[in-house]
Amino acid sequence: MRQRWLSRRSLQLHAAVVLWVPACLIAFWWQVNRAFDGNGLSYLYSAEWPAFALLGVWAWWVLVHADPERAGARGQRRMAEDRGGAANGAPVRRAEEEDDELAAYNDRLAALAERGPKTWRNT
């Protein structure tokens, strides 16, 4: 629990949200004043800034509670190893009986999962 809230990553996230929320509220107040001065578009902007502040708080909460060791491709490989999967990318056969077509399909899925998501780096 202490590592979650006081790690270096978490402290950076705390600092970010402490800067983000007041900045959004200041922008909200500025847009409200502009709207009252006659700028009609500022009514829309004054509604957006509190939403951005709430979005920042939600993102902070999710990122503080996310386990960086279990996220991304590295985390997926680690979870596969914990479940008894192969670390070297070799397909893992299940103990139950499979026909050849289902086994080939499962091997293909395992290979795709090992490779990770398709991105411009990993095509």
C-alpha cells in the first residue's frame, strides 16, 4: 500500500494532478468571466474545463492504482510466465484433449499474444 502511494511514479502523478486541477479551475473561472463579458463561445469552454479537471483526477486514480509491472507487453509476458506459459514464445499445449484444428488455432493465438499488440513498431 505504501509503495502504491509513495513510489517515485506515484509522487510524480500526485504532483501532476496537484498542478492540473487548479489550472483547469483557473481556466474555468477565466472562461466564465469572458462569457459574462459577452463572449458566447466561452460558455462552452467554461463547461469543458471542469470536465478536463475531472478527467485528470480519474486518470490520476487509474494510473496510481495500475501496476506498472503488469501493464503492457512486458506485463503480459510476465503474467503468461506466472500461469505456466512459455517465456521464449513457444506455443503451450493444454493438458485437455484438443483436435488438431483447435490446437493450431490456439497455437496461433498464443503466438499473437506473445508478439503483443500490432503497432507501427510491431507489424
